[in-house]
Amino acid sequence: MTDAPTLGTTIDELWSIIEARRTASTDESYTARLLTGEEDRLLKKVGEEATEVVMAAKDNDHDHLRYEVVDLLYHTLVTCARFELSADELAAEIRGRFK
């Protein structure tokens, strides 16, 4: 039996996939379209997903909240990649807040 992947490992894998999509066909990859397409489309999506997280939390809907948090995380990471915030920068910022 293998151990379940950790959140950190999974986010690292997702980050790698997002970065790899930079060179993917925009006809075939939603992520590539978000990385290279109209900026407002991506930013509106982040706002939409954030609102859906709030609504799911207010409804105390565990499964829906999990789904929406993952959508928000994905779109937030794509936004970071698009605006050239590195994973190392994000990690350093998080660690800096541990104190």
C-alpha cells in the first residue's frame, strides 16, 4: 500500500503541470488559454471562485467547499504563474508568516 500524497506534494505536481502548459496548445489546454489569453478572463475567474468558496462555507457544505477551494487554488496558482510569481517566492512568503 502506498502512502497518500501530501498537500505539498500535490501542489508541487500541480505547479509543474501549470508551468508545462505554458508551451501547450491553447486549442487543447484550458491552462494554456488562462496563461496567455485575455488577462481579465483569468482574474474574473479568481473572483468567481473566491465568491463560490464563501458561499459554500456559508452553506456549511463540506463537499462543495472542498470542490470550490480546489478551483480557487488552481486559478490562484495559474494567476501566480501568469504574473511570474515563483513557487519559491510563495513558499518563502508563507514560511515568513510562521513566526
